[in-house]
Amino acid sequence: MQTKEAHAYNLFVEAHALYTGKLPEDVLAAISADEFEARIRALHYQYLAGTFSFGRFTELAGVAHVELREILELLGLSSHH
């Protein structure tokens, strides 16, 4: 059985590949699961602090709105201020 964190990472890999036009293999090679989670959590902290909008959050994360909301839910993070 896959953990929620692992599912979030796999969703990110696929969504980031679609968003950027990269191959999933290239995304996997560029960012590890731990790096992905640390980056999303850091961006989430900044988003909640009001540093940038949710739209900017999606741009910085490199995924579409719908996928980012699902990733946040899987990681137990709120998508709302």
C-alpha cells in the first residue's frame, strides 16, 4: 500500500511533467521525494503567511491548481488561508 506522501509525490511527478512538458523520468531525476515534500511545505508556509497568492503557489510548485490542491490534501496541508 502506498502512503499518502508517496502518492502525493507520484501525483506531483506526473502533474509537473504535464505542466512543464518534461518527461516523468526527468522529473524523478531532478527532485527526490524528500526534496519535493520539503519544497511544497516551504512554499505552503510562505503562501499561508500571505507572501503570494495560490496562483503564484501553483506556478512556483510547477503544477496546475487542481493537482496542487490534491497534493496539499494528501500531505495534510490546507489550501486556504
